[in-house]
Amino acid sequence: MTLNSLDSLVEEWRYRWHNSADPRLVGAHHAVDRLTALRPGVTVSHPQDGGVTLAYAGLGAGLDHVLPFLEQQRGPTARREHQRTTWARLAARGVPEADLLAVGCPPGRAFRPPGRQPTVVAPFRVGLVVPLEHGGTAIASRLSRKARQQYQREQRSLDRTLEVAATQEDFTFFYDRMHRPTMDRRHGAATRSVPKKTAWHSLFRHGVLFFLREKGERVAGMLCRLERDALVLRLAGVLDGAESRYRSGTYVALYVSILEWAEREGLARVDLSGAEPFLSKGIVQFKRKLHPHVAPPATHFAGKRLWLCVRRDTPAVRDFLVANPVLAETRGGLLATYFHDPYRPPRTGLRWETGGVVDATEVDLDVFLKGLPCAESRAGSTSPGT
């Protein structure tokens, strides 16, 4: 076996370990999760300017997915503190210094917060999948009227075309000129992505690389993996990470063009990848335009849960909850959960209507937080923020 083929085998197995829906691998991953979570870690994130003190405990993956999102929504972090605990101690004491505690639980474990603290239970992560209707309505018709008109207008004026690329030079151009610059510009030090070596072995060699051209120029790209009858969208980027490409509708056009290609190829669905279970997550709002079905992924994330426990009633906590509606678990699907009080209206501008989200509810914080230690809730922002 050559070094290159060994690299390819290792990277393929690493990819499958983290992303496969094979029941055998999912079961093995769950067994490892339960073992490594016997003594769960606790990370406390202190705010820089008097905002919400956050804590995350449980599954280690939450330090990559959950806590960074919560910190981004909260504002600048002054410092993090780490420790180990036990599930019994966590259930008995919680994390006393935290205003809001997020707990990532492996399958089969439920977290019961101390003192009947107000709690919302959500999937640890949600996947967004577009089923393809061969011979049905046009893909572009999934867009809102305004977005569809912009898309059709720019398709003509910019002479957009979709290119399917196949060479190593194409891959290098995409990764170095599109994907990395886009991730660096949009996420900075918080960037999480697939290393170039892994992207080559596990995605490019098992999938399709697309470029969207405008007037002949490559302006955006997407690296996808083919899995049986599905196309899985994995890495994206625009040329040199230019923000103007997002405002022009280029990114929407790239997604629509790829969905049209997948439909022509006879594929059953396009997996738009996953996200944290919050309607304030930008990628959730963007991909919702394509009306995907939203549900826990069929990978090792299936069965994992996120428990959000509120420990104090403060203006900052109320602002945070209102700003970040949750996709909570309910019978038959997900429930869009909007918080509000007399001074903070529910943030219903973050839309929820798509497959898998079966309904929406509005939760009065005066009722939800009743009995918690509190500060005057009128203080602070009277709008839900960003």
C-alpha cells in the first residue's frame, strides 16, 4: 500500500466516523460518547461587558458547536474556565456562577437541573435536507417572490452558468481562493473547517466540485460529497471571500444551480448540512429560503440532546433568550419557541416555516422565569438585538 493510498484510507475512515449514518458506526460512536462523558467537562464563559455568563457541560462536541455560537450571540468573551465534574454533581448544583447553562447529553441520558430551573430541550444539532421532486415544481420557485425575481433578473444580466470541475488545480483554486478566504473573513479566529488534506481525500475524490461563473468568471464554489442517492454540501466559498458576493445574490444562485443539477442527475435529496438548533443562526435563516426538511441528523448526532437551563432572571438573560428563538423538541417534529415579555416582543422576524418544524409557540418570560433570583427586567435593551 502506498503512502498516498494509506492517507486516503485514513481520511475516509475519519470522515465516515464523524459523518456516516451507517447504524454500526453510529452505535460505536454513541458508545464512545457515553464512555468519554462519564466525567463531563464544564466550561464557564465570562462576558467582557456585563452580559450573560454562559456555561457549557457534557459532550465535548459542544465546545466546537454550541458554546462558540452562544458566545457569538452573547458578545465578547473575557475568559473561559474549565473543570471536570460528575453528572450527579451537575444535577445537584448546576454551575452556580452561570446565568445560562447548556448541557449536551449523549443518547439515553436526560439532564434534570437543580431547583426546577426553567429548561428547554432541543436536538444537539439539526440537519437541513431538501427532497427533490423530479418532474415537480422548479427549484427556483422555492424562493420567496422577491428573492426569485432577483435570482431570475441576475441570471440574465450576469450570464450565470454552473461548472462541474474535476482537476487538482480546480480543487486548489477552490480551497485557496474561495473556501479559506471566505471562512477567515466571516469567522476569523473562530473558523472551523475541514483541513485541505481531508477535503481532498474525503470530499473531492468522493464527490463533485462546482463553480458558479458570472460573465465567464468563477465567483463562487461548493465542494460536495456523493453518498448513494444524495448530494451532501460540505464546503463553500466566494472568490477571495468578498462580502459583495453575498449581497448580490451570488450565494443563493449557487445553491439553486446545484439543486437543479442534482435533480437533473436523478438524485433523491440534497443535504445542506447542519447547524445549531436556533432560528438566530444565520445559515439556518439562509437555507430556510430553500424550504428544507429540518430534523436531527441521521449521523452520530441522532439521539443527542441539548438542555438549556436558565439560572437567573436578569435583563441580559431576557435579551439573550428573546434574541435567540430555539428549535425545541416536540411530538412529531420541532417547535419554534419564541420568548417575550411586556418590554421585549417575540423575534418573529426570524421565520420558522419549513418542513420538520411543525408549529411555533410564544413563551412569556414572566411566567417561564417565575421563581428565579432576579434583577429588574426593564433595565437593559427593550429590543431583541441581533
